[in-house]
Amino acid sequence: MSHFSFETEVNNLLRLDAPMSRGPAPRWQKKSTERRRSSSAPSTPLRNSFRLNSSKTPSKTPKSLKKTPGKAKTPSEDRFIPNRSAMNFEANYYKMVSADRENEENECESPSKVEFKKNMAENLGGNEANTRILAFKNKAPTPREGHLNDLRVLYSQNKTPATSTKKNARHIPQIPERILDAPDLIDDYYLNLLDWSCNNHLAVALGGFVYLWNAVSGDIVQLCQTVTPECYIGSVAWIKEGNYIALGDSDGVVQLWDVEAQKKLRSMTGHSARVGCLSWNSFILSSGSRSGAIHHHDVRVADHHVATLARHSQEVCGLKWSPDGKYLASGGNDNLLLIWDASVNTISNSNTPLYTFNQHQAAVKALDWCPFQRNVLASGGGTADRHIRFWNVGAGNCLSSIDTHSQVCSILWSKEYKELVSSHGYAQNQLTVWKYPSMVKVTELTGHSCRVLHMAMSPDGQTVVSAAADETLRLWKCFATDPVKKKTKPNPTSSSLVHRGIR
């Protein structure tokens, strides 16, 4: 029998396709055997993290070993370690003791009284009532200023909302309040054909005519007309107080009119070319001519011509006295901005300005003095320049400048806000409201189809009127004020000094 079994084994060894009855066990059998053994053996913390007989090395650090701020765990993630730096031991001890006392007292008290005390503790306890005795993370970060958190989970409020919240931006209407027709308005960059009086009368020159529009009643009155059709009005300027208006025409004559009586008081000659700009300083009227000369007229005396300033080589298109009457700013087609000292130039003929600024690369027409910063002047250049520049005439330097990407035709400072508005030509023909001194655009007002040549402001400082080459006048509510906070100021009476001195 053993002989036959030996032969059978020899035959099985000689056959290559016979099944193997002896030899090492396959890998899958080894793994299944190991699994059965490990499941029957008692578990240990180490085997919970790694397999004992695993041949592979872990490629990543287990999540339980990663450091977490304010939290510590064992590799098996079986417990938390409290963070002592984030805990208030005295307060926590008080809470545990008081909780035991409350439980003892509550057993003797009625349910309604217990509920009342619970509600009072929640409403008056603040953030401390919601904190836990054991803290497993760091203290909450400091909230940003003015942060509001109704849930009171992580953050607490440091500041009251009344002082921390920003004011909402005021609303500026994007459409004009009123549109008026202005036929025959001359399309000339170097003229100044619009002005608004302290008595709420708007004057506009249309060719050889001057019209007055009453902003209160809406009545329109023709003030005057030139003698010859070839002559036209090139500039208008109201006196600061009263019903007197100055007109400059293309013949070089400066006229003075009493609007209330609709009567011409006098004509002042002396210029050899048209008068394109006018500016008042009390009883001194300054006029700029196409010849480049600036004349000072004392309207109180018969011999009105008191001084001549002849430093511009081309037409004077911008002229503006400072509010305190100390300085006169003049801009010309020669790209120069000149600052004149009133104490010198009204006494004798002087061709030496206080400062000469040549930074503009085009004609300087747009001029206006800042009402809330003394000695600050804003100027705007023409098409080749397109810049608004700010000057300190006390120190004689340029404070800042900004490229508006458009021809600057006029500038007006706001009386109520630290803002200014500028009117522009090609290509958008818009009005732009700027923040000062950041020069951030507040808004842009569009509607004119041609360049906006002139602007004027109402006596209350809330409305701006614009006149464009499209022969329309548009009234914009740019600087509306709160009627509750706004203090009403009485309108100034007519200037008795000028009234007595005019001849």
C-alpha cells in the first residue's frame, strides 16, 4: 500500500498541471488567518491607531497628532484637555457653588418664582452668563470696532451703534429740477455769461440781450439790449450785496445797471478789446480784456479807472477775487495763472504779480476760492490740459492736481460740504461732484449734449445752474441740506455804501 502511495506522489510531482498539496500557504490565506487572530485577541490603544503586522509606513501624520490651538488630544482621541489660559477659575468656582445653592433653594420655591429668576439671570447676566466653566479653546478674538452680534456667542460689542455706524451717502438727483431754453447762447469758451445774485435772480447773456429769471416766482425779464447787432455781451457779474449788475461787452465797455429800477447807471470805457470776465471786491470792479489787460474800477468816483494789470500776453478769461478781498486770481489764454496782492495793485499800476503759476498746459478759465480753507484756490485747464489744480497762495505752491480727462470749463465750491463741482466739455459734457481733498468722484450729472461752459450757484448753496452750448440751462440739486439742521440766514440788504457812491 505504501508502494502505491509513493508512486502516486512521484507521478504528481512529474505532472506540472497537478494541484499542489504541500508547500507554503498562499498570501490570501495568511491575511485571512491574521484577521481572525487579531479579532479574537484583546484590543490595545496602539492597535486602534496602527495595525501591528502592517508592512506599510503611514505617509501622513494622523489627525489626532496634529496640534490644534487651545485643544490637546491623545492619539486615540479619547479625551479633551481644557485650556487653562482661557478659563476664569474664580468665576467658574462661583458658578458651581451658586448653582448648588440655587438648586437647594429652588426645591423650596414655587415654579413661577424659579422661572422668573432664570429669565432675570439670562437678561442681566450679559456675556458671562453664556460662558462655559471648562474652555477647550483660546479666548475669542477682539471684535472689530462697531461690530454687532445679537447671538453673543464669540464676540462682544465694544462700541454703541450710534457712534460707530457710518452715515449714509446723501442722495443727489441725476436729473435736473428744471430746464430753461437759452437761444443764441454764444458757444465761446473764453466768455462768462451766467451769474446768480444774492436776491435769487439769475442773469444770462444771450447774444446782445441780457435776461433775468426770478427763481422764486419764475418771471423772466429782459434787462437790456446792445445798441448795434454786431455788439454782444461777453460777461455778467452781480455785486455781492444788492441789485446791481455789471456787464462787459464786445466793444470793451463795462456797464453798471440798477436791476430794481432797470436803469443803466454808468458806462466805463478804457479797454481796447472785448471784456470776457468780471469780478467784484466791495466797491472795486475788476475787468479782464482780450488784450490781456486787467482794469480796476472804483464805482464810487467819477474817475473810475484806478489801476491796470498788464502781465497776461493773451486774453484774460478767468478772474476771481478771494472772499477776504486780499488776493485776485487771473487766468489767461497764455496758460498762466497769476495771483495779485490787493494792497499793492489797487494803488498803482504794477505788472508784478505775487505769484506766477505756469503748470497748466491750456487756457485757465475755471477759478474759485475755497470757502472753508483760507488761501486755497482751485483752477481748471482747457482741452490740452484737463487738470484741476489746487494752490496755496499763502505759501505759493501747488497742493495737488487731478486729471479729469476732459476740458474743464467751470469750478464751484460747495458752501455746505467739503466738495466741489466742475463742468466739462468734450466728450461727456458732464458735471462732476468731487470730494475734497481726496478728489473721489461723488457723482456725475449728464444731460447736456454740448460742452457745459458756465455754472452758477444759488444763494442758499443747494442748487447749481449750468449753461451749455446746446442752448439750455439746467438746474441741479447738488448740495441739498437737511431742513432741520439748516439755519435760515436773512438775505443781505442792498449795499448802502455802493448806493451812495455811484455816480
